[in-house]
Amino acid sequence: MTQPFANPQQVLKVVQSQRAALDEQYGRLSQVEQYHQTERRKVEEQRDQAANDLGRAVLPALDAPSIARAAQITGLVGLPGEDLPGQREARRAFLVGRLRAISADPHYRDRELLRHPRTGSHVVAIKEAEEQKAPFVQVLFECESHERFARLIETGYGTAEQKTAWWRFSYWSDRSAAAELVAKLGKTSFAEVREEYRVAKETVASYDAELARLRREVAAGEALDKEYAALYEEHQHLDEWALQHARVRLVKHMITADASLMGQRLGSHKDLRLLFLTTSGLAAKLTYLDSIHGKHANEMRDDLNQQKTKLDTIYERAAYKGRGMPYDKLQALAVDRRPKYDKRFQRWGKTYQTVYVYDRWNRGYYYSDLLWWDLMTRGRYDGSYIHEVHSFHQSHPDYVYDPMPQHHAPTDAAHGDDDGQGRDDSDAAAASADADDTRDGSDAGDNDRSDLSTDAS
């Protein structure tokens, strides 16, 4: 028995419907991309502010005692030996010397005289040279724009070197072209045209050389202007910038080191430890959000592209080759895939939002092996596709996440938890940690509004 077959029109109707559904998902994906860029900028600002606060706390001033204290706290033991204050003063001396040298350079010293937009000698000279060169450039254009001028010069037309026989067609074509050029330039013979062309070519080359020299002079002066402005700005803010550079370096060292070990080093510095945990957590959050978005967006885009390619192939067969399709395959093609995409966006959104809303940085106190991914997700989501998470598990082969830690650092108990509750026993701290994650939405049910595309819109 012959299998029922759908005609091309029926196939095209289904393809059109599925293309519309795909376009909807592409639009949804674009909205999610915009949403992610907006939200990551917010997290980036929070991270930068936290890093700035941490840097100020770790290194309040760029002097020997402050540097020694910062090195001891962070473990960057080689920092005092680099003599950062000495480097700063050496840079200051260089800046002063270079600024003085630029000030004495005629290109900079005489900048108004040489490069004033209206009266500068270089500016005026360039303008005059361009004007004087213009008539000679016109002569070159009039000659070289004629299609046979190059041949006339090459064959030596009108001179003893001309070898073209008078009976050849090219001879008469050359003669006609020469007459046209003589009339165009108002000369009496092509020999005059050739001579005027030679003079114009040499004159233009001379002007071009002079213009190039003048422009090099102008460019050299402008480069000194920019260099002076940049060095002067640096000199004015040298103390501030040197201190900020050292702070950025220290904070980078802290947040790229093992978070657990750094937290232990800061055990006797409660305020610094919380600043560090906040900065480290926000840096991890930014990395996680990028990874979550990248993974799911790429997978979704690949899926949509494959489906689009399939539909394009079927459309081509039906529209241009008049081919139908068995009804069972058409029915499979017509299946509404939007519910499947909805579920994928919802799962993606739930993971993303779980990480995005997390802000219980004080929970880092309770873990000797600190992996922010597990704290943010309560260990419920696989993060092995994230490089930082994968590397952590490789370097901590015995690590097991405990959602209810039964202890925290003694210094934390002495000072009380930073959630404002004043709890100081480990059982209460663990219970609070579990309650915190429930309140911040990481334990939300499937009915949570976690569809990224909905949030983005």
C-alpha cells in the first residue's frame, strides 16, 4: 500500500508556520542577550565598588608601613622589596625632566607661531603651497585623463624616437589624440604639451616634497602637544594613580588566589575578611553569569540554526523542485516546539536568577573550602562547564559541599555573624545559612518567574 503523501503546498504551509516559531525564539534569544548585558553591567559596577573598598582598606597609603602591613595580610611577601614609593618618585623625576625637555623643544615652545589654525607659519605655508600646486595638478590631470596620452609619451610621438609607420591605424589615432590635447591645453604643438607636462610633473613633485616636510613638522608638534598633556595629567595625579595601581594589584592577587586560603589569612581581620568575601563573591558571580549565559545561549543558537537549515532545505525542495513529503514526516515536522523551548528558557533562567540574586557573602565564613558556585546554588546545579568550578574540583579532589556547615571560624563567633542577628553558636549559624538561601530565592519552586526572556522584555 502506497504511503499517503502531502503535496508541496501543504509542506510550504508547515514550513512557514515553523519559521515563524523559530523567528520568535531568535527574538527571545536576542532579548536575553540584552538582558544579560544589562545585568552584568550592574554586577560589574558592584564588583568594582567592592574591589575599590577592599583596596582602600588593605592599603590606605603608599608608604613603607602600609605596604608592609598589606604584604603581611595578603601574602604578597615580595611587595616591600619593590620599593613602590621609590618607583613613584623615580617616575616623578622622569616626568619633570621630560616635561621640561618638551617645553624647550621649538616644536612645542613655538606651537602658536607654527600651528595656529589661522596664522601659524606652517599652516599658512601649507595652504599657499596647495594653492600654487593646483594649476600644475590640473595640467597633469588634463593630460593623464586622456586615454592615449600615456601611449603618446611612451612612443615618443612628435619626436625622432617615434617609430610608428604612417600607414598604420594607430599612427592616425595617435595624431588625432595629440591634436585633441594641443587644443585642450591651448598649445600650438604636441611638443609644447609634452614640455608643459614635464614641467608640471617636476613642479608637483617639488611641492609634494615641501608639503610632506611641513606636515611632518606639524605632526611632530602635535605629537609633543599630546605627550605633554598626557604626562602633565599623570604628574598632577601621580600620588593618586600610583596608590590606585598598587591597590588594584593587591586586590587582583587576593581574588585570584584560593578563596579559602585567603579567607584564613584574613581570619584576624574581620572587616577586611568581609570586604574580601564580598569582592571575591561578586567576581565569581560575574564569571558564573557569563558562563551560564554563554553555554545556554550557544546551545540554543546552535539548535535554532540547525532547525532553520532543515526548514530551508525542505522549503527549497517543495518550492523549487515541487517535491512533497510523506504525511507521517510532515506531522513530525509540524510538531509545536515552543513548549520545549519554553522549558529550556525556564531552566536557563532559574539557574541564572539563582546566581544573580545571591548576596550572602558572610556565608563564606563557614567554609574551609570555599566554592562560591555551591554557595550560590546550594549545590543543586552542575557547574562543571565553568572553568573556575572545574579547576576547583581538580585541585580539591576530596571536596564535598555541605549545605549546613556545623562550624565557623572562632573569630567570627567572637564577633557575631554579619547578618545582624548576633548569633555566635555554630548550630544557629548553620540554620541561618539554610534560611538565608530560602529567603533569597535559590530554593524557589518551578512556579518562580525565572524565564529570562520574560525578565528581559
